[in-house]
Amino acid sequence: MKEFYLKKRLKCSNIEEPLPEFKSYSISIRSKYARKFYDEIGFSLSRKQRALKSVLSKEGKVRVEKFKNFILDGVKKIDISNIPSGHLYDIEVEEDHNFLMNDFILSSNCDGDEDCVMLLLDGLINFSKEYLPEGRGRLMDSPLVLTERIDPKEVDGEVHNMDICYRYPLDFYLSTLKCEDPKNIEMETIKDRLNTNSQYENLGFTQEVTDISEGPLMSSYKTLETMREKMELQLKIAKKTRAVDEDDVAERILKSHFIPDIIGNLRAFSTQKFRCVKCNAKFRRPPLSKTCPKCGGKIILTVHEASIKKYLGASYRILEEFKISEYTRQRIELLKMEIESLFKEDKDDLNVEDLGGQKKLSDFVS
């Protein structure tokens, strides 16, 4: 540009104005992006466009294409199929499940999307309120409400404590040796991501899997038939695990499972209703006639002795085998005394005759 104005000044000697100053820019386009520039953008001047075309006609074919640290395999063949149903099919790459899209984006297939659709269809199609039982807890885990947008702040608070790191730091393992409170260990959790753009993505995990559906189809809790088998297997694992205090596990079973269950069943027994085996009519108190006033059927209890005593024997086996605190031992003893005072020892099952009917004065005299 400067040479142009110098030549112009030589032709017109009477021009005394200073030479104008301009900013010039240059762009460097290399390799395959030069072809992309020619096809999609190009120059406005036909002269420059022809020059670029001349250069591209001499370009050679790249033997190996790379993307960061990856060597890319080209697509060998594309078959276009006409699908009447209009279904969308996902790209599946064996083993790695990754592919390059639009020359820039490294993406993965939509296994997660498929699972989301299946779970949604289960709630929309394979569900009806007619399937729900009439008993207590019938609404638990039932998809009665479907949310179109998941807000991490509104989900169960327990998941906010889930760690999302790919590797546990050394401080974590050192803290386990000191039995420190987990709240005092610095480790990123879901709670740290709330109200940020990263609350939905890049959540770390420590164990790789090749299939999101991989894992046991049914837990041992379902395959083992009796509670005694489940308890013994749990305590057996606790004994084998060096990092676990089996005595503490045994006491936790008593305090968080067996004792609350026995207390709850005792309370249910004292406030239970009575039922007719024939017409299923329910009564708050047993009729004095000992039969159903509607159909004459037999009246039975709705809460039985066996349901109250089912964990008592297992509790005593734990007391004999493990070191349980004196406080917990006394709680078990008190529950046993309460059960013995409630039921007669000479009968296996309690029926309505034990509660209904009038008593004679001689029945209370020893």
C-alpha cells in the first residue's frame, strides 16, 4: 500500500500531503483447513480465489489424521437407508465408544439417553394405580409424579454427600486410619457443585465398567430366604474384613433393625384390629360373641405372636457371640420380659379367645 502512494506522488509532484498510514492483517490457513476455507468462505476477489484454487489443486492427501493424542480412522463407507418409521439410530464404536464429530467434538454414544427413555416409558406405560397393594407402604417407590427437569437441589439430600472424584487422595486413606469424621475430610461432593454449570456433568467415579447395566441382577438379600441366613452372611463378611469391627456391626444390627422392629410390632399388637376370616370385616375390638356379627365367621388377630418374636432368637445369638454393650443387652432383656408377660408360655399361637369373653374372680386367684 505504501509503494502505491509513493508511485502516485512521483506522477503528481505538487502533492505535499503526508503519506496515509494503514493497518494490514494476514491470515495463515494450513493443511485441510485451506480446503474448508475455499469451500465455505473464500475470497471476495476472483483473482485471489483463482490463486487459492490453483494451490489446492496441488495438495497431497494426508496419510494419517490426528486429533490431539488420537490417530483418527476415516469412514470407509456410508450407506444411506430409508427407514419408514423415522427412528434415530446411534453410532456404536466397539470397545472405546468414542468418535469424532464435525472435525472438532469428541463425543460418545447415547447409552444414558437410552436408559432415560426406558425408565420414562416404564412410568408412562408399564404402570397403573391398580397394581398398587392396599397395605401400608403401597405408595413407596411408585412413580406417581414425573418431573420433566431434574434439579439437583430438589433430590434426596443423601446424594449430595456422594463423592465425585476419579481418585481418592492420600489424605483420605490416612484419615481412615484415624477413624475421623467423614465431614472433616476434604473431598469434592455433589454438594460442592450445586448452583453451578458443572452440577450436571463430569461427575467422577473410581470403577470403570463397559456396560451401564453391568452388575448383579438380584442381591443376596432377595435370594436368601430367612433373616437368620441374611444376618449370618453379613456378620461373616464383617469378620473377614480387616477394616470392619464385627462387634460394632453386630450391635448396629440390633440397634437399627431388630430392636426397633420388635418394639414396633409390640405397639402394633396392642393397637391392632380384628378380622373376620370369612367376610374380611374388621373390628376395633373383638365381639363378645367371638364370631362375626355380619356372617358368623371366625374372628382372628391381624398381628400375631410369631411376627413379634421373629427377631428375638437372632438377637440372643448375637448377644452370645459378640461383645455387645451392657445397655443394648438390657434393652433386649426388657423386651423379652415384656413379650413373656404378654403371651402365655404354654401356647404357640394366641387366638381371640385369650382376649375375649368374661373372666371369673377365681381366674385371678392363685
